[in-house]
Amino acid sequence: MAYDFDFDLTKVSRSFFQKLAGFLDERDIHRKVGDLAEDVSKKFKLEEVTGIPLSNTTKVVNDLVDIHVRNLSQKEEFKETEKRALFLPHCARKHMDDNCQADFNKELSSYSCNECSPSCLVNRASQIAEKEGYDVYILPGGSCIPRIVNKKNYEAIVGVACPNEIKMGEDYLDESGIPHQAVPLLKNGCSETKFNLDTFKEVIGSSDLDKEEDTLYSPSSTAAES
């Protein structure tokens, strides 16, 4: 089930995400994760920056913590795999109408990008992943995952989605014994959703990491901090 609220973390300083990862490595996250999420939300004034209540920002941060922990626990096993798939959310496409030239595969209930818009986030991520040997699927929902996994026998999966939807997908992949990594959306909703391309490159193991930092979909480095 999706969140019953919308969020947009794209205006949050990237140092927030770096600091959060540092806290996770240094602290007893399993014992104090709830307190940590609220403390970090307050420190970076997420309620003020995002305009949503502290209880909701804390919930999102809790889910980000869980995703980070699962990524760490799966990372080494994931590195040993070769046949990988990437699942992207269709809501991150630049166009949500006929202006999008993506093809729809009825059998797998997924889209494939035709690179119609250079500035489309899904287009950019698709090209980056394909260079690394990933099969890319653009999904209208998480219910498509089992069908694709069962038909294609992938060794590993990378998923980009809303944090709570990532958790549900990871539960299925854990049960199936398939290593996985995840990239959470920083802005959710039914359209114009966003994720950080630098984080995406790191997660998929992109060879483009040494290039100049991509800032188009990165949180502003000048966002409020304390």
C-alpha cells in the first residue's frame, strides 16, 4: 500500500542522506532506529523543508533506514551476480501521456524506453543501466515483479520506487532468495516522481561514477541545515 501522504525530499541537502548513512554505520540501528529517525528529521528540519508533519517525515526516514540496512546486507552477494534486471517506476517518466514513446509489453506488463526525451529521468537511468548490462523494465506497479522474475530467472534485481513499496518488493525477493539493491524515490506521487542519479549510479555499479556530479535531480547543496 502506498503512503497516504505525498512527500518531496528533493530540496533536502544531500548531506542529510550522507549523515544518515554515517549514523547507521556508527550506531546500534536495530535498537534505536525510531529515535534516530525522529532525531535526524528534527536536526535537518524536514518538517519545515518538506511541509509535511514530523510524524510523516519520521516514517519516511524510518523506511530509508530500513532500505539502507538491506542494501548493506545484500551488497556482497549482489556483487557476485551477473544476470541483473532494473525495475524503474513509470511515474518518473517526463511524459505520462501519448508524448511518451515507450512500448508496452502486455505479457510482462511493463514499458521499455525508446529514448524520446533526453531530459527524461527514466530515459537517462535506462541508458546508464543498459551500459552496465542490465535488462530494464519500467513498471506501472510492484505487482508486475513476480511475473518478470519468474519468467526471466534473473540472478539479482535493482529496484527504484517509493520507500514503502521498495520494502514490499524486497520482502518478495528475500522469500525468493534473489539478491537485491534499491534506490528510493525522493519525491513520490502519481507523476513527476524523482530519484537521485548519483545514488542510482552508485547502487548499480556504474562506470560513470568518476564523471562530474549530476545535479539535475540531486537535492540542493544549499538547502537548510543546522
